[in-house]
Amino acid sequence: MDINQYYIEEDGNIRFTRQQASNFAKDIADDFNPLHDIDAKRFCVPGDLLFALILCKYGITKHMQFTFSGMVTDEVTLLLPEEAPHISIQGTNGKEYLSVEHTGDNSNDDSLIKSLTESYVTFSGHTFPHILIPLMTEKDVMINPDRPMVMYHSMLIDLDELALSNVELKLDEEKTIFKMEGKRGNVCLAFNLTNDGKVIGRGEKHMVVSGLKPYEKTVVDKVSEDYALWKKAYHSED
């Protein structure tokens, strides 16, 4: 994966075209969230692309926490500040879009950055429908098929060591939580990071699912089928 092809950098400022962001979502993360379609009315850049960009520019530290505070669109230009324990990624409009805690020992090893980025993005991109639908089914709810809204809120990673070359992620089902608040669901996907089968870190991905409706199996099955068809149609065009 060459992260450089998915953003434009000019004078230290970063921006994304809709095509770049959509290509990253579909080709790299295998994520077909309609918010990342190039013609989406509420289009936004995938949070996983922002995560990959931060690792590329600032490296990896033992503790990293990302909090997404605004939707980055193709009309937003981001400013990258100097490296610090607490980084605020703001736009030229003065609005903050992402804050990062970046503390502990640091590594700029290309193989580690590539491995962690690809492993996390692959895991994250498969959140829907593989993980989310079973979690919602247990709560007897489903997303609104007419207006599916799954938003990335935050994520964190804690690593025990950095002298690594190959990192893999695996869902920790016991610590994964789906909490209901009316028509809104808060999701915490817990995962372990491993190297050669040894657990070397832990992490969490937090998301918000809004507009939830009572569960209907036929509707959920149709949503899953349509999602699979979108992916198949897209890849058949390659």
C-alpha cells in the first residue's frame, strides 16, 4: 500500500479528492460505507485514511489515541503541526477534525508502520457487516436501510514493544460492547495485537450507530446481500 497516492500535499497542507478517499475505502479497507461514495451528499474521508496518514507522518508510539471531532470532506484542507505528545489536526478554517495522543517510545520503522496500518485498516474495514450486524441482532435492532449511519468516533492502541515487523489484529469478543441509548448505539470493538502469535498490544475502536430500528430479519438479510453485491460489482470493474 502506497499511502501517498491517497492524499495531496502542498506546502505541508493535506487535502483529499473524493476519488482518492473513495478508492482508499474500497480498495484498501474493503469498506463500502455509502458515506465514502464519490457522489454521497454527506461524503466524508474515511477515518482509517486519516489514521494511516498520521502513522505515515508521525510514526508509531506505544500509546496512540485518535478522537475524530469533525467530518473531513474534499473541501477541507488540513494543517499538520509539529510532532508532540498531543496533536491537534485542524483545517485552514480553524476547525479541529482530529486529536491524537501520541506518547511513549516512538518508531518510524517502515515495515512496522506498513504492517500495523494494513492490519488495522483491514480489520476496521470489515466492521460492517461482519461484526456490527451480529452485535445489533443480539440487541434486536438494525440500522435504517434507507439512511444507514455508522460513524467512526475514536480508537486507541497500546503496544508493549516496538521492535516488531509483523502485527496482526484479532477481535476480543469478550470485551466488545454494544450499548443502546434510544435509537442510538455506542459500539466498542476491542482487539488484541499479536506478533508471531504473542499478544503484544491491545486496542479499541469506538463507533456511533444512529437511526436504529426494530430488528427485521428479511430487511437485515437484504442489507447484507446488497452490501455484498456492491462489493462484487465494484471489484468486477477492476
